[in-house]
Amino acid sequence: MRERFLHHAALACIQRAALRRVNRLMVILVALGLAGCAGDRSILDPAGQAARDVVLIWWVMLTFATVVFIAVISLWLYTFKRKYHERTPQQERKIARRWVIGGGILLPVFSVSALLMFGVPAGKRMLPLPLGHPVEVIEVIGHQWWWEVRYPGAEGGEVVTSNQLVLPAGEPVDFHVTSADVIHAFWIPRLGGKIDMLPGRVNVIRLEADEPGVYGAQCAEFCGAQHTHMDLHVEALEREAFEAWLEDRQAERLAELALANDEFAQARDTFSSSCAVCHSVAGISSSAIGPDLSDIGARHTLGAGVLPMEEGAIQYWLENHQTLKPSNKMPSHDYMETATLESLGAWLESLTP
């Protein structure tokens, strides 16, 4: 008797310990799930009408899938508990017809129709349809592995920058996206859906940010070894601030900034002889092979999200870029002295409109 009591007591302890572990696991899973509901790249934290449409479709699909999952599991469990009854061939055919009609026809028709009811209007709102007034156009070109961003409608002339995207808040913006090499995908999760960037083709998507703020973006199509290091810093500004941002990046102003300080004359010469073949700086070079560096000092990151922009960051990037972002197309700078790289980095960091 005593041994049986100890045996049951041990089993009870094991069950309680297992239950505690299960509870802890559930808490961890719930916490991880809730962590995905916020952040600058969470579709569950929409900041624009297009994103709200996408998340509504997501919730509808999740709810419907959950109901179907529960129904299927319930029917599966029911098959283990129901009593077996002899049926005639006619009864078997009748039951089979019910399942074919209900599960094979009615259920797919209902689910697809419901999805289209939500999805078609949402997709239509992302199309660049005429609105009766001009819409801001921003061109985004994907490269391995960086972003080229152009503002063709800027007053005073086209503005070009790299690895950062600034848009006006509270109004629709048409993004004309394409690729210079392989297939990329343009995606700002909190503002709306993604769209492919195809070489030789321009796709258009209309997005809108409800209010000023910073939004994460990334390439959403595998595009090579450094796909994960292809982030895009997105910031929405009030219209007046947006216009001021564009004005500060007019070519004439950027050229004045680049040539302003005689202290960096040697750094400018180094750039002209070693970097200008690929990179553009207003007033010095106009190559479009690599990212435009005319306002690089004002950007938030280097290497499309690899390093935060801070004092000394550009020199560190120049010395270690193939380690930080292997296979990028910029050649090594081992032939340059440390003092030369330091001066070059300091000059580039001063390019802050």
C-alpha cells in the first residue's frame, strides 16, 4: 500500500512539473507572438490605409483558418469516439455526396468569395488611379545591395539620394519601382503591401503614411548573398518639412557643401582619383554605378543598414566593408594609408545638408 501511495505521489509530482513547464512554454510563446504585433516592421501595427487593408485581410484569413482548423480537428476526434454503424451502399453514397458538395464545393466557393470581397477593394486602393489632383512621385531602384531613391518632381530639379526614403505624411504617394540587376521587392510593412522590382519594368504602388514618423523597410525578395543587409530607412515628414528636405538637397546646395571647406581639399582629391568612378558627389562627380554620397553625412546608417552613422563610421566602413558586407562590389582600400582614409571619412561625414 505504501509503495502504491509513493508511486501515485511521484506521478502527481511529475505531472505538476510537466504542467509548469507547459505553462512556462505557453507564456514564452504568447510573449513571442505579442512581440511581433509591434515594431517598425510589423504588419500588425499599421500606419496607413493600405496597411490597414492588408492587416484586415490577414485577420480575416487567420480567423477563417482557425475555424477550419478547429472544425477539422473536432471531426477527426469525433471519428475515434463515434460508434460504428452498418450502412447500406446508398447511405454511404449519400454521405459521400454531402462531403463532396459541402467540403469540396461550398466551402472553397464561400472562402474564396469572402477573401475576394476583402482583397479586391484593398488592392484597388493601392493602384495609382487618378485622384483629380497631382500625386507625389518617388522613384525607387533596387541594386545589389542598396537602394537608389529619386524625386523627379522636386522643385528646382531632380533630387537623388541612397538608402533613405523621405515622403510627405498625410497624402498618397506613388512609388515607381524597378531594378538595376536582379529581382528585388519593395516593402514598407507598416504602410502597405510589397511589390516586385523587376529589371526593365516599372511597377507602381500607392502608399500613404498617416502621420510623421520613422518606418522600417527592406528588400522582400531574395536577391543574393547580402539580401538581409538591404534595409531602407523610411521617414515621413509634414509637407513643409518635406519640401525643406528636398530644397536642402538641390544639386547647387550640395555642391557648395562639398566644396566649402578647404581643410578637406586633400580628401576631395582622394575621392576624385579613387572613388568618383563609381560614386557621385554633387559638384565633384556624377557616376551612378554606386550609391550617391552627396548627403551621406545626414543618413542614419551605412551599407544599407549595416552600421549606424556616427563619428568615425565611414572610415571604419572603408577599412572593413568586405568583412561587414561580404561580396559587395566596392573594391578594397588596402593601398590607402590610415590617415588618408580618416580624412576621406571625415569629409564624407561633413556632407550633412
